[in-house]
Amino acid sequence: AQSVTQPDVHVTVSEGAPLELRCNYSSSVSLYLFWYVRYPNQGLQLLLKYTSGNSLVPGMKGFKAEFRKNETSFHLKKPSAHWSD
């Protein structure tokens, strides 16, 4: 069985502060992990994806995520949050 969880129900970040959205998974097969964003009155937009290779994945708008197989995590990060994020 496969599952993905985001342990934080709500995240509040001040403008200019570092942002981290945590994601944990469980899977015994090849992984394809994605982060999406949805802005008001818009559809989903792909921020970044991991399919294989380098564990540090750059994304759009300064976002990045690090695939950590030993921790079963794929946390989304941004060094400095902006109000429009």
C-alpha cells in the first residue's frame, strides 16, 4: 500500500521567513512525488516533481524539495516566503 501524509494541518509563516511544508510517504515501489499549488480561482499548478536522480529538486518561484529516502520525506521549502506564495 502507498500513502502520503502532511503532518501539519496549518502553517503560518511571516513574510521573509523560511517556509517548510512537510510531506511523508510510505511506498515499497518506485516513487514519483509531486508538489502542486492552487491559488484562489485557479486550477492546480505544478511546482516541482521527483522521479529519480538528484535528491534536491528545484522548483518554480524559488521553491525546492529534498527527497530523503531514509526518512521517507519530501518536504517543500523556500528560503524566504512572499505573501503571494
